[in-house]
Amino acid sequence: MTNETARIEAFSDGVFAVAITLLVLDIKAPPVSSASPSLAVRLAHQWPSYLAFVTSFVTILIMWVNHHRIFTHIGRANDHLLFFNGMLLLGVTVVPFSTALIAEYLGHDGQRTAAVVYNGTFIFIAILYNVLWHSASAKGKLLRQDADHHAVQLITGSFRWGVPGYSAALMFAFLNVTASLVLNLLLAMFFALPTHLSRRRNSNAH
Amino acid sequence: MTNETARIEAFSDGVFAVAITLLVLDIKAPPVSSASPSLAVRLAHQWPSYLAFVTSFVTILIMWVNHHRIFTHIGRANDHLLFFNGMLLLGVTVVPFSTALIAEYLGHDGQRTAAVVYNGTFIFIAILYNVLWHSASAKGKLLRQDADHHAVQLITGSFRWGVPGYSAALMFAFLNVTASLVLNLLLAMFFALPTHLSRRRNSNAH
Amino acid sequence: MTNETARIEAFSDGVFAVAITLLVLDIKAPPVSSASPSLAVRLAHQWPSYLAFVTSFVTILIMWVNHHRIFTHIGRANDHLLFFNGMLLLGVTVVPFSTALIAEYLGHDGQRTAAVVYNGTFIFIAILYNVLWHSASAKGKLLRQDADHHAVQLITGSFRWGVPGYSAALMFAFLNVTASLVLNLLLAMFFALPTHLSRRRNSNAH
Amino acid sequence: MTNETARIEAFSDGVFAVAITLLVLDIKAPPVSSASPSLAVRLAHQWPSYLAFVTSFVTILIMWVNHHRIFTHIGRANDHLLFFNGMLLLGVTVVPFSTALIAEYLGHDGQRTAAVVYNGTFIFIAILYNVLWHSASAKGKLLRQDADHHAVQLITGSFRWGVPGYSAALMFAFLNVTASLVLNLLLAMFFALPTHLSRRRNSNAH
């Protein structure tokens, strides 16, 4: 983190934090009613909201972790970085909407359309992570002078899986939308993996 | 606070700040109506919203204080810390929903179910505080080299009361849901106590 | 700003920023309708929302400026500071609700009740500013060693006007609620005044 | 960024981040219905929401970039700066409302009124950028001692286009509201341009 990128990170953190917290607005308290199904039953019926909430929460969390990770290697900012970062945040901001959509339609007509929008948002974000990272790391343009080449290449390698991964989840939705959501959760966990490398680098520094 | 944990804290602060402020959206202005009960009476009828708001506000506030407190001792981050912190924030993010639920159902059928969800959220968060703190402090793994052992043990000791405390509040809800909410308020105050220790440590440093 | 108070300020800034931005949710776009009054007319009818929005925005802004100002003099934190600051933030968080209430009821039955709640929230916050500041500045307990005595006393002096000022606005609401809102705006401007002193102090430092 | 302006920037960043993320609340998931038009068709009908969302997102993003840019040159704060910055943030906070309005009315009676409000908000903000910048940069009053005169003049020059630009978009709305929204997008891109200058200045510093 340098001064030049510090405020980009602060603003991005703000957007990530607000977007991840707004997700809960998609889970509604069922209105009080004296009709027969108990509150417990009515809450249980809302399981698509919980599944969509957890999936999107974990996905945005991992995106934030990755944003943090790539900015530990970036030392300078330029117009392209600002622009691509802005488009990436636009994608993140859309997630509460696409989450509301999949939560509402899971198990109803239109659930495939909802899954296309949901995974489409993630594909858009995955493309922007690749473009942002390429624009910053190609020829080491915006990287810190002490950036670890191995860690940089590992990020490049793992980001390659974003677009095909979310495209697979999108295709999968045509077979089974619920299973596709679970695949989204697994994808988020895959993108969480390479952290240990930056940790190793930190412990090497001793 | 070190550079390595600074952005985790900044992001967590953002989530805490948004979640604690979203609580107010659960308090609705009663719609204008020319019917007989005056606005004052209709506002008074909303007391469950106010009780739930204050209880959740104070609870999230104390959680934030404790988050702040444990991160004053943590000097490094690793994958587990990031993951457990993320799950902890997931719990915090759910609080505006569980608060809306208890506010809506207090005094109606389903209030016990609502209290189970409300305290269940707090039990989930209490478990994660213990797991996060254990993962960071066991064998001093992620602690700062100058971390005060006495203060570390006091945190460990006080966190032990989280799960049984909120479980008691949950049980209590089967007798009286309102009294259980008041117990939640008292629990928050209990977890606020051990601050004076870190203060003492600071004054010792002179 | 010291390390000890930095995270309190960061969290408080987050709450202030979210609360001040949530105010806009009280201004609703009128639903599309082909009925006779034009959109311009229907928007003009919403003037109580705009007046309440601007008044609350300016008031929270000035509260933030004052929060900022008193924390430039505070060098250490203790339990009381954390607690009073938390209660102060609770009051700030309530403002979007009390604003929605006054906007909804201005010009209808219940507008006096709404004005009592609106000003009551501000009186609560004004009390807490006094208590927080007294707890920090009495005998210079938590102040920085280089705190400017004259500036400290000026803050103490100006804060004295908070409770009587908002109480006057509350009383005034029994005569005319709209005029009372305008008085709230004027009060916010009064509390904005003493900044020039801290500026002078800064220029003296050269 | 100096200590004196750091907390103004942090608070402003918070407001920008919340406002830009709240924009998504204007995009609603269509309610589940078994009636004939498919979800895809109903989503496509919501295109005004998407156009308004993207336009406002990009506009707030560029405003944030410009806010960031001018504060890299500002070294001190005074009352006027705080006040003008506060009014500027008030304008930014209104954008989610004006965006909801244009999204709701595009293609319906009242769309011209909505476009007047939408562009009126931007004109208000553009005026405040000019006033804020003039108050800070006239005679170099609040600028850092090492501020680059060329960069300062370029900012002054580009800000001159704000009021006429958004006024043109407002006029244009009387011919075609959709085209006027697209003009708003183009304006945002125009105001994004002069970044390369501050970059050049940074690279000169080597």
C-alpha cells in the first residue's frame, strides 16, 4: 500500500463493506399473520434467501480478499487502473440486486434467467479482475519494485479460472439452479486458496 | 495495529458501521392516518422495535469494541484469521435481519421462534469470536511480540461466557421473550467490562 | 488524533457517513400515475421531505465537524469515552427515523408529536456531547498534553447551548412546527461557528 | 493529503461509497408472477433503471476521482472548505433519489421534470466543485506549498465546463430524455480526462 493507491483502496473497501452488508436487506422478516403455518415453517420456506445470501457474502468477501491481495503488489495508480477498478466496483455493487433476483426466483419460473444474471454479474467481475491485474502487472508497469514475481504469477494463474469457472456455473444452471448456486460457493473457496503464498512471503521477510 | 492487519480492521469497521446504522431501518414511521389513535399512541405501540433496536445497537457496539480490543494484540494475519473474521462479519451482517424479526414478533405468535433466531445469531457470533481468538492466540501464533499475557488471558476468559450466556438468553425466551431481550442487554454490558485492563496496560507504558 | 483514538474516530466516521447518506431514503420518487397532477406538482407537494432532509443533513454534518473538533484535543481513550461515544452514535443513528417521522407528519395531525421526537433526538445527542466532552476534558483527563486551553473552554462554552437550544426548538413546535424546523437549521449553523478558533490555533503553530 | 484534511477525505469517501452503493436499491427484482411475460422480458423492460444506474454510478465515480484529485493539492482546511465540502456531499447524497426519479419516469409523462431534477442535482454539484476549488486555490490560499501550478490551472479549466455541460444536458432533455442521459455519461467521461496530468507530475518527482 502506497499513498498513491491508499485512497483507492479506502474507497473500494467502503464500497465492498456497504455492498456486503446490504445483502441482508434481501432477507425479509415474514409479516405477522395469524394464519396456520408457524413462523418457523415460514422462515424455513425462505431457504433460497439464506443460500443466496451466504453464497454472495462469501463471494464478495473473497473478492475483497483478492482486491486486497493484488493491491499489496501494486505501487502506483494510473487512469486505466482507476477506470478498471471503478468498473469492478460497479460489478460488486450490482451483486445485492442479482442476489435478490436469484433468491426470489429459485424454485419458480424464471430461475434460469435469474441464474444467468447472477453468474453474468460474476463473469463481468471476473473479466475486470483479469483486465485490472493485466493492466497493472504486464511488464510490471504499476507493481512495486519489491513485488514477488512468484506471487504475481500465481495471482495471474488463479484469475484465469474466473471466467471459465463462473461460465460453468452458468451452464450448470440449465441442469439445476440450486446445484449451480452451491458451485458458486465452491468457486469462492477456490479463489480463497492462494493466500498462503503471500503469508509465506511475509514470513520469509524475517 | 500493523500494516498487515490494518486493512482487515478497516474493512471490518466498515461492515460494523453499516450494520449498526442499518438497524434504524427496522423502526418505521407509522403511516399518516386520520383514524383515532394519535401518533403518540401509535409510536408507543412500537416499543418492541425500540427495545430490539437498543439491544442490537449496544450488542454490535460491544462486539466492535471487542473486535478492536483483540486486534490490538494481533500482529499478523493468515488464511484462518481472514476466514474466521469473514464468518464473524457474516454473523454481524445478519443482526439487522434478526432484529427486524424479534421487533416484528415480540408479543405475537412466533415470538419464541424469533428469539431463537435472534439469540442463535449471537451464539454463532460468540462461537466465532472464540474460534478467531483461539486461532490467533493459541501458542501466541499471530500475537504481537509485545502482547500483554495477562490481558490476553482475560480476553480468553471473558469470551468463554459468550456461548453459555446467549444460550441462557435463548432458554429464557421460553419463559418470557421480553425479559430475554433485557438479558441480552445485560450480556452486552458484561462483555464491555474488561476494557479497563487494556487501559491499565497503556498507563503502565508511561 | 492518536493511535488510541484513531479507530474510534474511523468507526464513528463510518456511522456518521452512513447515517447522513441514509437520510435520502426518506425522499421517495412519487409512483408513476396518469392521474392529473403533474410530476412537478407532486414533487412540490413533498417539500416537507426536502426541508427535513436538508435540516437533518446539515445537523449531522455539523455534529460530525464537532466530533472531529473535540477528538483533535483528545489524546487517550477510556471505558467512559467509549460508552458515551457509543450512546452519541446511537442518537445519530436514530436521526434518519426521526427525520422520516417529521417529513411524513409535517402539516398533518401528529406533527407536534413528530417534532417532539425530532428535537428529543437532538436533545439526547446534545446531552451526550456535553457528557462525553466533560468526561474527557474535566481536569484535562484524556486531553492531549498540548491541548489549547482556550479552544477547550470555547468548546465547553458552545456545547452548553445545545440542550437549551433544542429544547427551545421543541417548545417552539407547539406554536409552529415548520418554523421550529427552520430554527433547527439555524441552530446547526450556530454550532458550526467556533471552527475559526481551531484554525487560528493551527496558524499560530507556524 | 495532510493530517488536517485526512479526516475530511475519510468522511467524504464514506459518503461517496455509501451513495454509490445505494444506487443499486433503485433496481428492483420484479415480483414472482405466473403471468405471461417471462422474467427475461420483464427484466428487459427495466432498461431505464440500468441506464440510470450506470450513468449515475459513473458520474459519482468520476466525482470521487475529482474530489481525490483536488485534495491532493489542498494542504489545509478552513471553515469555508468544510462548509462547501458539506454542501457538495449533500448534492452527492441526493443522487440516489434523482436517479430513482429518472429511472421511474423515463418513457412516461413527467420524464422531462425528472430530467430537470436529475441534471439540476448535477448542476448544483458542479457549482459546488467550482466554489470549493476557487475557495481553496484562489491566491493558493489552502494549497500545499509544493502544489503544481499547471495541474491546478488544468483543474480550474476543466471545472469550468461542469455547469454549461450539465445545463446543456438539461436543455437536451426537452428534445429527447434518453439521449440526454447518454450525454450525461459522456460528460462523466470528459471529467475523467485530466488525470494523466497528476500522473505525469508524480513521475516527474522521481
